[in-house]
Amino acid sequence: MTDRRTEKDVTNIIEGLRLNPDPRSIELLEDVGTNSSIDAIREMTSCALVRKNLHDSLKVVITNKGKGINDMSTSVAMSTINELLALQDKTEAVKILEDTVQMHSDEEVRDNARSVKALMALS
Amino acid sequence: MTDLSIPAIRERLFNTSKHEQTTSRNSSNPFAKTSFKGNVLTADVFESSKNKVSEPSFTGKLGAIPAKSKLYMSTIVGSINNFGNRISQKFHAGIESINNFCNRVSDSVSGMWNTLKTTEVKLDFVDNFKDALTPGIRKSHIAKIDLSNDELYKSTRELFSGKVAEWTNSAA
């Protein structure tokens, strides 16, 4: 069983990096958080990147195969989509989704982006 | 001369068949002799002239009660019977409801006991208090780190990687 202290520390690091305005915080979250084998860590990291609501952070969870909305884990993908739908300002997210639908090389990523874009238009 | 004493009058009134022929009537009715016209009918006309008081009666004193009163008494007895039946039914219903209540209480207690056995009791406030006292990583501290500084960036990355690895190892 996971130590409660460890869980809390990881959660605090991810939340701290979300609040950190430095662009390198996105790099840290992408490199360490989204590549973790633990679903809960990937989920927390994806949500933190969406809540940053920056071009680079949103690009990580929308355009990368196996991360964010394209994650193999349903719970991670759904949590990321839910976080995108909850955004107050969706302008940047919609722009990245449109670019992904038009220009991404992978068909699956394009389809996912199209679906999320349709959901965001309805919300 | 006509005897007007009470026993004589009673004799004439109650033994009509004996005195019918001597009774003078001014009636043209051909059935006069077989009718009761001219005679006083009482409730005891069709009863035997034998004295019943001397006969043994299981009702005892009740035997002397008039027929009308007997009707009342029978009604009262019937009511008592009904009342008794109702009391009995209520009593049985009460016993059954007590049984049901006891069974329900028993079920609830055993259910509660089973729930308690399968429930993990956690005192979250104790854990939170412990966490607040023990030094740990604070998000406010991470949020203020200057990541443009390579040294700080490296240490933060190591800290994050180490904690994720710790979680991964404990989950495996």
C-alpha cells in the first residue's frame, strides 16, 4: 500500500509546479509526471497542465500520443477532458484542438481532438 | 255471587279453556270460542301452568329474570364474548408485534455489528494533525522556486523523480 506521506508529497510537488510561473515547470511536469507508470500521477499531472492554461502546457495534453486526452487509461483521458471543459477561458485550448485536427500526423490523435473540440463547442 | 278474590280472577284469566263455556259473549263471530276475544292475553298464556320455580335451574338466580331482561343479558354476554375475542386478538397481535420488533432490533444490531466489522475506522483529523506537524514538501515552497536557476531546477527534478519512484516502488 502506498504511503500516505509519499502521496501527499507528490501531490504537493505537482500542485506547486502548477502554481510556479516559470515555463520550465511545464517541462518538469511533462518529463516526470506524464511519463509515470502510475495512473493517479499521470492524471494529476495532466489536470495540472490543463489548469495552467498556457499554450505549451495545453499542447502537451492535446497533441502528444499516450498523454492527456490520448492517454491509454480511460480515467486519465476523461479527467483531462473534464478539466478542459471546466476551463473559464477556452480560447487557447480550442485553437490548439483546431490545429491538431487539421495538421496532426496521427489519425487517432486527430479523432480525439475532433471529439473534444465538439464537446467544448457544446459546453 | 261472583267470586272477586284475586286467586279466583287469576283462575279465570289463566285457565280460559275451563271457563270458556261459562263466559257470556255478545259476539256474532262464529270463531269466538276459539279466539281470544274478550280475554286478557298475557305473555304467559302459552306457558305451562306448572310452577317452574321448583324445577332445578343451572342459571340459578338468572332463572327468575324476565324474558326481556334475558335478551339484554344475552346481548351483554355476547358483547363480553366479543370483547374477550378482541382482547385475545389484540393480545396475540401485540405479542406478534413485540416479536417482530425484537427480530428487527436483533437484525439491526447484527447488521450494525457486521458493518462495523467490515468498516475501517479512520481518524482523518489525527492524520492531518500529524502531517501538519511533520516536515514535508509544501506546494507553496515549490511554487516559489526559481526554476531558471539550473541548480534549483535539477534539485527540484530529483525531488520529484525520487517521490514518484517511491510511489511506484510501494505500488509494485
